[in-house]
Amino acid sequence: MSNVPEGPAESRLEQVSRILIDDSSRVPVLIWFTSSVIWLLLGSLAAMISSIKLHHPDFLGGIEWLTFGRIRPVHLDIVFFGWSSMAAVGALLWLQARLCHVRLPWPLLLSGLAMVWNVGVVVGSVAVLAGHGSSIEYLEFPAYCAPFFAVPALGVLAANVKMYLGKNSQHTYVSQWYLLAATVWLPILYVTAMLCTYFGLVQGVSQAITNWWFGHNALGLWVTPIAVATAYYLIPKVTGRPVHSYHLSLLGFWSLAIFYNWAGTHHLTGGPLPAWTITVGVVGSMMMFIPVITVAINHHMTMRGVFHMLKTSPTLRFTVFGSFMYTVASFQGSLEALRSHQEITHFTQYTIGHAHLGLYGFFSMIMFGAMYYIFPRITNNEWSSARLIKVHFWGSSIGVLAYGIGLCWAGWWQGLMMNDPSIPFLQTVEYVKPYLILRSVSGAGMTIAHIAFAISVWRILSRHHFVMSGPTLFTTERPAWREFVNEQNKREEMAQ
Amino acid sequence: MNRTFLVILGAFLTIAFSLSGLVLIPNWQFQEHKPVVNPRDGSQYPAPYYGLALQGRDVYVDQGCAYCHTQQVRPKGYGGDIRRNWGNRRTVARDYMYEYPILLGTMRTGPDLANIGARQPARDWHYLHLYNPQITSAGSVMPRYQYLFRTVKAGELVPAGAIPLPAAFQAEGTHIVPTARGEQLVEYLRAQNRTFPLPEAKQ
């Protein structure tokens, strides 16, 4: 393993080979990424509907397809399968090709698999809206959707292994371990969980354990390693500094692999299970301090002395924000697993707040960072407007912080009130309402951010918005979009 | 090169290990669960759902009730479940031996339903609550499930099955009757009764 993705003194040959590598991953990565951005918008829409319904239950009230019990799981599934997983696959294909110094194999097949995956999300979402969901969190999509995800997941695994085996780089970088392991974990997790859930392989409360074995691991062993791998790549790459410690990154990887997959049962604390199954989950969650602290030290120490770059680089600012939130959300998650903590916060909005600090504050922010880095490299274009990126960053970061802190605060008190039988239950409902409105407001902020991001993505993909001069930093001034188009038109007229 | 297989093998083993430990072994342990026979009438507990209640479970699932309601009672001294009268004892694995899918839930936007059938045995309460939660629980954020009911114009005559709406919620000359799905859901809710004593659930 080397400490830097690629050496600082770069030969002309390396530059050329990198162009060829990016060229090979262009089409598949663009399809996975663009699809994920479209799902991000649809996921935000489903989120807004669900959120508003929680404080105004009559909003769109008469429409059975949009009832809370359907639109809320659709939000979760679109965000998990559509946005998170597709963004993760895009990032992983691009990263692995770069890190292995090989051209991406089977670009057509991998593009086709993205479309298969998309079909799965569409079919699954419509099924849930039509009332065919299973009410099993993260596995709501009916059994017939499984092949749409299992087959592409295996295809991505195969491509990943092929790149890894045929790699031209002499060293293995820590990111590659995470990426490889994640692609091994996803198909095993998904196929096993679907078989157990839909084909009656397990009965009674084992179904609930399977549910959380999958639900927790899908986050911790699929999207988390990919985001950690991405941050491990982007932070040294943008700052030009080597990763702080090789040994720590090794420890971080293996401790994640060993401990994370036992943690899921903390979702069932106090439930109808043998106590030891919960205890195992609590221990697993506590041991997660090891990988989290190692990653935190490594990322933070790599940034030491170059924090000023956060002012200018969008990629770095999103990634470092996400990396920081990884530490915060993971610490919170480990503590949350304790029985004394769960007694209060289980079954409350606290869990929802935590989930968003993790999947949004950590994972999504790093994916945004990755996209700000990767899109220009595979489109040979630049981001059209620093202002849009600013709207995106501030909408997302302030939005998720207000969301997370607001709901965790509300959930804590909601839990204390719920545990006090002298307080009528409906009073807990009344107490949470203002925070639910805060949730809609912060969710709107995040949605605006996503729209700004989608406009940026559309412009970088569109031939009408060629931006040739240098990367777009937060400090970059570009002519307004309208002027651009006019200039473009003038140029075209002159050419004629 | 060996490292590749080390990572793949390691990833595989870690996940296989936790699958066995958390899912397969407990599942094998639970196989020995047997229902208890009630000495008074010879009925068994737990019993599988049947009839309308069984159909009602599908309505419960398709409406996504589980996203706001749990079906589990935590032990005495852990949370306020028993003191809130959501159950007379904690629920244990055996309570769920026939549940497929299991609907434990993770969120209590609304109260726990593990024993809602024991707490609210009356059908009409459920119908009113589903038709408009504000009738029975003012301030609730539960949606109105009016599509589980149909409106009948009946003038003076009260059609069979019409729910006893308070005057303020009833339009002149119309009556509200539950649809088949509404009836199924209510029977399912009324079947939620996990009060039968089990030896392993002393708390």
C-alpha cells in the first residue's frame, strides 16, 4: 500500500493513461451518477410529502397512493436504492478504475446494468405506492424486484474483481479494500435477506433480526465503506498530502469488517428477543469506536495545515464535512445502542434524526464531493456556476444540521415524556409537532440544494454550457448563465 | 494478489459469521417454541390469524401502519410501556411464532398496538378512529382512512353496518359504511391481544 493515490511527480505517460482510464468509465459512470441525481430529486419529493403529512395529516389526504404509510417507505427506498446505491456504484467504478490503473471493463454491460437497476427502483416504488409493499423496512420492494438489484450487484462485483486482479498499479491503496469488500457484501446481504424474508426461510422474530441485520449492514457495509473509500481518495488527492497513517487505515478497515455486521440488533432493544442477541448488537456497536476513531484521525490529520483549502474547493468542503459527520453520527450511533439510551430514544424521532445525520450528513455529502470531482473529469467540462454550488452546500449542510439536531432534541424529550405514564400520549404528539414543521423547513432547504445541484449537473452534461477555463472553485467568477448562452449563440452565428 | 483473496474471503467470512450468529442460530433455537393450551376452553395461544383478521393483516401492511405503530411491549421497568397499560406483560419471541411477516415496528408516532384488541375491543371505536382520528383522539396526526369507507345516501333508513358518527362529523342524509378492507383491518386490530400469560414472560 502506498500512502498517496498517485505520485506527485507525474509523467506524461501517466497523464495520458489517466485520460484513457477516465474515457473508459465515462458512459457507465455518467449513467449511474445521472440516474442517482434524478432519484435524489424524486426522493426529496417523497420526503417533502411525507414530512408535511406528519404535521398536516390532511395534506393530499384522500389519495390512497400517497398515504403516509406508503410514501414514507417510498422515500426511504428511493433514497437508499435510487440515490445512495447508484451514486455509490458510480463512485466505486470510477475510483477502482483509477486506483487500479486499468480501463473500466465492460462499459456497455455496466451501463445496461444501471438501467436494469433503474427499472427495479421504478417498479418497486410503484408497487409500494400501489399497496404491494411488505412493510419491512429497507426491504419494502416486492420479491419480484430482487433480480433487478441482485444481478447488477453481481455485475459490479465481477467488474470490481476483474479490475482488481488485472491492476497495473504496484500498490494497493486503502480505498480499494473498502470498495472490494463493499461489493462482496452487498449481494450477499441483499440476496440472503430477500430469501429469508420472502421465502419463509426464517420464522417469527428471526424475521425481525434478519430485517435489521440487512437494514443496518446495508448502510454500514455497503454505502459506508464506499463513502469512506471516496474520502480516503479525495482528501489526499485534493490537498496533495499523503494519508496520515497506513497502519491506522488497515486497523480501521478490518475492525469495520469484523464488528459492524454484529451491530444491527440494537434496533430491537427491549424487543421480544433473547437478551444475548441484543447484547451482541450493543457490543458490536461499542467496538465501532475503533474504526470510526481511526478513520477520524486519518482524515483529520491529513487535513492538518490545509484547512484553508475548504474555502475554495467544493469537492474538499463537501467531503470534509461528510467525513466530520461520519465521526459525529457514528459516535452518536454507538452511544445510542446502549440500553439506557435506547430506553429513551427508541421509537422516537431521535432515530430519524440520527439516520439523516448518517446517511445524509456523512454519506450523501461525500457523494456530492465525489460528483463535484468526477463529473468534470469524465465530461471534459467544468461546473457552470460557483453560486449554484454555494446554494447546494449551504442548503444541504444547514438543512441536515437543523434537521438532525432538531429531531434528536425533540426525540429525546419525546422519549422521556413517553416513558412517563402520567403524561397523556397525545401530549407527546403535540410536543413533537413544531419540530416536525422544522423538519419540513430544513427538508425544503435540502430540496432547494438538490435542485441547484441538479441544474449544475444538467448544465455540465449539456453541450450548450461549455465552460473551458479552469476548475470552478467557490471563489471562481463566471459570467451569468444567460450571458453564456448569448455568447455561445453569437459564436455559432459567426461560425456560420 | 493474495491480498485480493484475503479481502474477499475476509468480507465473506465476517458476514457469514454474523448471519449464522444473529439469524440462523436464534431461528433454530426458536423452532422449539410450542403454543400454550388454555385450560379453560382448550384454545391455543398463540394462534395463527384466520378469516377477516388474516385478510386484515394485508391491509395493515399495505397501508404501512407499522411505520407509526409498534407491536411490542417492553419489559417492566424498561420504558413506560406497561405503566401506560399497553400490555400486562412484556412480549416475548413465542408471541410472534405465527407472525409472517412480523410487524414489530420501530416508531411510536402513535401508541403501541400489541394489545389494542384488548384495550379497545369495540368495533365501532376502531371504525370511528379510522374514519377520522379526531373523533376519538383529538390532536392526533394520524391520517383519515376515508377510502376504507363508503358513503351511502339513505335518508331516514340507517343502512346495515353504518358507523355511529357524532352529528358534527356526519353530512345530512348520508351514512358511512366500512368497505370490506375496512372490516378486515378492524378485525385484525381486534385480534391484537398478547395478554395471555406465558411462563417466560413474567415481567
